Amino acid sequence: MSEFWDLTIRFFSLADANVRWVVAGSILLGATAGALGSFAYLQRRSLLGDALAHSALPGVGLAFLLVGEKDFMALLIGAAIAGWLGALAVNAITRHSKLKQDAALGIVLTVFFGLGVVVLTHIQKTGAGSQAGLDSFLFGQAAALGERDVILLSIVAVVLLSMVALGFRSFTLLSFDPGFARSIGLPVRVLQFVLTTMIVLAVTIGLQAVGVVLIAALLITPAAAARQWTDKLSTMVILAALFGALSGLLGGWVSFLAPRMPTGPWVVVVISVVFAVSILFAPKRGVISRLRRHLRNRGKVAQEHILKAMFKSGYPERDWSGYQHVSDIDSMWSFSFREMARGLRRLEKRGLLERSDGSYRLTEDGVVEGARVIRRHRLWELYLTRYLELPGDHVHRDADDIEHILTPEMEAQLEELLEHPEYDPHHQEIPRIGREASQ
Amino acid sequence: MSPDLWVLITGILAAVSCGVIGSFLVLRQNAMLGDAISHSVLPGLVLAFLITASRDVLPMVIGAAVFGVATAYLTELLDRTRHVYRDGALGIVFTLLFAVGVILIAIYADQIDLDQDCVLYGEIAYTPWDVAVIGGQSYGPRAVWILGGVLIANVVFILTFYKQLKICSFDPAMARAVGINERFWHYALMTMVSLTVVAAFESVGAILVVAMLIVPGATAYLLTDRLSVMLVLSAVAGVISAVGGFYAANWLDASIAGSMAVVAGVLLAGVLIGVVIGRRLAARKAVAAAAAAMGITRM
Amino acid sequence: MGSNPAAPIEVHDLTVAYRKKPVLWDIDFELPEGRLIGLVGPNGAGKSTLIKAIMGLMPLLSGYVRVYGQPLEDRRELVGYVPQRESVDWDFPVDALDVVTMGRYGRMGLFTRPSKEDYEIAMACLDKVGMADYAKRQISQLSGGQQQRVFLARALTQDASIYLMDEPFAGVDAATEKAIIELLKELKSKQKTVLVVHHDLNTAEEYFDWLMLLNMRLVKFGETRDVFTQENLRMTYGGKLHLLSEAAEKVARQ
């Protein structure tokens, strides 16, 4: 255990020159993939990165065959060319046949990868040199990155990041509405080609650290996670880059702790955790916050139903001074007792109900509020029958849902549109208590 | 029988069983789901190994089916939040599951008789020596029995539920309209894909599995619009790829599984080029036809 | 047909095929300057395809398109395009002002940032369609009609002479419909030429000066009062054309 802490401290203190390289490389790689992945994700071409990465493999093998040693530069060039040919093949297949994107990706991915395996096994069997280094391209080994490798990787990463910044606007329009982009004369084909090439390069520099098989996750997952936190593309790209950098860093750490351990899978696990947190807890879009909103909304609906029921019971005599027992209230409407009890408590707190030993009555404000709910319900019914020409018996359920979401402005519009009607389609009066008082 | 022949038979069985079931993936535009499942069954396999400490078929099949269906389900779950695009969701799910599988293998390396590379390449060349022995009697390679079983299961599945699978693949809306539970058939299909994948996985490796799930089906799809014809053609394409790949591998002294994938790709490329040329000619004819038709009806 | 170089858009002998199937045949017309023109026809008649073909978004099997006598590529800045609302992902992380500013991108370099003036023009155009208050709203939070108005505002920023609009009235609320009509009138008063794909025959007669009846081929094109007749509509919407496409398909298959 103490070895674990020793190594961890050594890693994060950046005391080792070697560690510094791995950290810098991993962070830059993660950031680049995250930023570029945002555009691929928004174009719904997430899995393109996967296909490109797999199709880079024969390039790695062929470069090795030609150069005869594990030269990072040569391998990068080989991988980039092969990956880029893969991208062309995907385009050609979807453009010239009835096969869709998914099939094209699958075909290119497997066939190119198969070719890569053929080349690699051929090298292995003919014994054309130690190929221990080549294996690390499958699942990644960040610790195997040397100083020169990292410098090269960093240069490519910085160039790619600056290109993202520079072409940000054009890539945005390209991703959002390529048809319109073409209509105003943007060179859409060229831009798409540049973007694809940039993705190929990002994938290529990630091969050593993360590996062919899982680099796709570094493009997709940070982008999908970042999207949950913001509605602004620039923020999204920056966040995705940060998430990518974080997972790259932690991947590098794992690789430092256990040099024989493949790095790629750990990078993927880290970034997946970031994604899970995002999809669950992000404000607005997160599952939890949406669940809470939903519950709050249900609570509001229950409260309004109570108000409506109690208002109706006192309406014929215009007298709401009598207290009503909880069981009577319960019998007025069909919601669960617990929900009703919670609604009663909330209404009391809001000062719309008064309680006296287990019985409740509406306060003055409560009467106004109850009238408001009923008024909206009946206005909506009238609107539906008049403007959509729906028969009167079809509109009640719909109005039941709408009465809770109509804003005062919409209510005012309805009143105006319907010329301040007195009766709803069922010839029930539309109450305006509180309205006159406030006018 | 010579070992070579067994290898060839294993390859053909894997190619055909993947090809026929994969045709539905291509038709339903779910090809990448096949790719994803082929990766994400890995933790299921590893867990089955770890728990039972054996290579029995049943636990493996169960593990794979669970994770295969989980992939499809989790993707759908993310898709349904409407805050993650479907293809992105698929990528997120399968990379995570595969990563977990690889980590498990790395951690329990000494207890598992699987290594990371073998997961991808497969060791189809060794299948003849891994024989099924029952009561001291040898009955030929295990892989042949397992893959043969899966092929029969796939064929029976497709023949029995042909009508449902067909309508769900061509027109899901219509399927729902006539009361066929499209979702059920989707998951049934994914279960069969998972079973096929796991059976082929261990003996021929993930790469050949995915290639054979997608490429022969796609080749067949280029050639016909009829499902029954497509299924037969995908099997034929699978056999050609397996046989061609086997000899190519011998000639190149390289991975058999990889070579089979490459031959499948070459076959597809050939068909694609043929189809494109054919269509160019047809389009030219169509213009002439249009002109002729205009002449007839123009007042 | 004598070609008049002054015509805002001239389409000559245009044929477009999708896969093996021709969808537009031998289309020939010249748009008159400064008119509101409705493009009407049944589903699958090729209305959107015609717009896209004019905009150069579709490969042509034959024919050409001229803008004021020049190839489209040289005159793109004169043509504003409003695509169908469903053609984009409205969950995309941009706000209304971002989208509208995109209309200016054609005028700047690929790598330059929009200037203050570009944003001011975008705001002014948002205001013109009554959407100034929603400038900073994420586009998924806009109603369908508001999204449509954002698209219109985006085209307005181009300050073009010709506008091609693909179903701007589809699925919009009454307020948006009114806003679009006002906008069309304003464009007409400025002598702009506007071609609008429209699916509602009931209002077509009222909204447009000229009508183009399309069903895979150009059935009739002219001033609304001449074109909008029972006979012409029957020719456009009637079943006769099925025979035409069927015949062509048969010949193509041989």
C-alpha cells in the first residue's frame, strides 16, 4: 500500500521528468479528443471515431514493415493515412450505395482492422523484429510514451486545438445546418474534410496512450457528458476538453502505478464515471433534477386540485367559512391520501388554507386562488370548443392538464380572445372572484 | 480429419451463423449495435470464467446474453432521456463494458485462460486441438460443436419467426399497427446476436465476429431487396469469405480471422463497384425513359 | 424559350433523380422579379427537391440554374434560403442569436469572427420577426413557430434579392403565420422575389401573386388568377401522373 502512495505522490508531484512527459501528453491528448469529439458527437457521427481508430491499425503495421523499427513518427503517419482512407471509404459507401452510415462504419471498421491484424500477425510470424511495442497500440500504454513521442504528440495536439478555436464558427454551422452552410457558399465539403482529418489526427496521437480499440470513447463520452451541463457550444467544447484531460491524466496515473496494465480501459472507466455523474446530476438536464421537477410539479397539481375541490363546494352559496374534515376533502377528489395530506400541509404553509382540528377551510387568498384554477380550466374548455370545434364532452381531461400550466399572460390572452365570457361550454359560470377585487 | 479442414469448417460455421443473423442488423440499421455487442459481451465472458472457474458453455452463454441485452437496453435508456444521441449512447455503453472486461482480464490474468489480444484476433488456428471429450471419447473440436449448435439455433429462430422478423425489420410502424411487439423482437434478436457472438468469440475472436455480422449481410443487401434471397446470399458471402480467407492466410502466413475479414471486405468492394456501375447505366436509361414518358403524356 | 438575362432565377431543362428514380423532370421556368410566388403540389411532388436543386444542394441529372443570368456559384449572396424547420437538430447547443448570425457567415472569411455590426444586423432581423426578446434563448426552448421565425430572420440577415423558403408555414401558430405574411408583404414592397413552398391550397390563392403548380413536372406557372383553376388543380393533384411515373419506372427497369 505504501508503494501505491509513493508512486502516486511521485506521479502527481511531477518530480520525474518522465512523469511530466506522460502527464503533459495525456492531458493534451484528452483535451484535443474531447474538443474535436464535441463536433463529431453533435453531427451524430460519434462512431466514426471508432471506425477511424480501427482502420488506423493496418497503417501502424505497414509503417512498421517499411521502416523496420518502432519509430513513433512513422507509425503516426501510417496510422493517419490509413485512418483517413477509412474515412474516405465510409463516405464512398454511403454515397454510392443504399447502405446506411451504420453499415458503412461497421464494414470499414472490421475490414481495415482485419487487414491490420493480418499485417501484424505477418510481422510476428516472419519475425521481422520485436513487436512487443506494437501490441500496446491495441489497448494503449501511456507509460511507454517517450520524450520524443510526447513532443510530437503535443505539437499535433496544440495545432489541432488552435484549429478548433480558429474554425469554431464554421464548424458550428457545418454541424448545425450543412444545407444552409452550402447555400451561403461555405465550402462544406472542404470543411467536413478538414474536420474529419483533424479527428483522424486526434485518434492517431491517442493510439499509443489509449489504444485503437477504446480511443473512440475519448471522442464520444466527454462530449456527451459536457452537453449535459450547458446549452452553449463554446462552453461545451471547453468542458469536454477538460473532462478529456482529466481522464487522460488519471489514465496516465494508472499506467504509472502498474506499467503492465493497459491504459485505455482505465481512461474509459474514468470518463464514463464523469459521464454518469453528468447525466444524473447536471442541473436542468440531469435525470435527478428532472425527477425533482416532476415531483414538484405533481405536488403543485395536487394542491391545485384540493383548492379547486374546496372552492367548488362553497361556490353555490358563495360561502367558504365552514371547515371541512380531511375525510370529506379526501372524498372530493381521487388522489392518494398521502399526496392529499402533503398538499394540505403545503397549502396551509402558503396561507391558502386554515386548519382547526383536522378540518380545513379556504382563507381569502385561498378562495381567490381556487377561483383562478377553475377559471383557467373553464376558459380553456371554452377555447377548445370554440376554436378547435371539439365537442364539449371531449375537453374536460385536456383542460385538467392545461389549467396547471397556463400563465397569467396566457390567461389574459384567453380572456381577450373569448371576450370575457361568463359561461363555459357546460353552462357553468366562470368565476371571477378576486379578479374584480384586484381590478 | 486434417486439422486444416477443421479450421475451415469452424470458419465457415462462424461466418454463416453470424452472416444470417447479421443480415437483420444491417436491414434494421443496427450494424453498429452488432459491433457494440461483440465488444460488450466480454465482461460477461470473464465473469462466467471467474465464477465457475471453467469454460463450460452454459455460464458463458448466460453471461454473454446478459451483457448483450444490457448493451441494447442501456443504449435505449440513455436514448430515452432525450439528452444523449443514440449513436453516442451506444459508443459510451460498449466502450465502458469492453474496458471493464479488459481490466478484469488484466487483473485476473493468471486465473483466466484468455489474453487481451486473443480476445481480438481469436485463435481459430488452435481450435482443432481443443476437442470435446465426453466419457474419454473424443468427438472433434469443441468450437465446431458450439458453432454448429448456434447455427442451427439461428436458422430455427429465423425460420420460426420469419414473418415477425421480416415485418419488424422492414416496417416497424406497420408491425406495431398489426399488434406485433416490435420491442420484444428487437430484444429477441439482440439475444440471438449475443449468443452467436459468444459462441464465435472465443474460438475466432471479436474481429471476425463483427466482420461476419456486418459485411456478408451488407454484401447481400446490395444485391437484393428480398429478405429470403438476402439471407441466402449472406450465407454464400460468408462461405466465400471463410474459404478465401483461409487460403489467403496460409499464403500470407498471417492471422486466419483477419484474412477472412479482409476477403469479406474485398468481396463487398467488388459487389459495390459492380452495383454502382450498373446504377450509372440505369440512371442514364431513366432519363431517356423520362423523356419518352413525357412525350407520351404531354398534351 | 428565349432566355431573359434579367430574370432573378432561370431554371432550364432541370431533371433530378434520387437513386434510380427521377423526381423532377424537365423543369423550365423564369421567376418574375418582385413577386410572391407559391410553389404548390401534392406530397412527393418534388417541391422541396426543386428548391434544393436550385440552391445547388442536389446533383442535377441535366439542366442548369441561372441567377440573374449567372451561374448560382457566382451569385450566391443574392439568394437567401430558408430550409425546412425539421431539417436541423433543434437540441443543438446554440441560442437564437447565434443561429441568426449564421446568415452573415457567407460574407466573412472562414476564420474571422462576426463583427459588432453583424450582431446588430442579426438583432435587427430578429426584431423584424418579433423575436428580439428571445435572442439569448436556447433554440430547443422555442416553440415551433418561434423556431421558424428564427430561420426567417437568419435568411433576412443575408439581405438577398431572392428568397427561397421551404414550407415556412408548416406547423406554425397563428401569430407566426401572421408574422410571416407581414414579412412576405414587406419583402415584396422592397421588390424582392420570393418563392415559397406551400402545402395549403386554401390559403395559396390569398397569399401569393403567382403560383407554380408542380407534380414531378411543372404543371402550370403564372399569375394566381390565371393558374388557380379547378382544371389546373385537378391536373396537379389528380392521379394521371402516377401512370407517368409508373411508365418511366418500367422503362428504366428494362
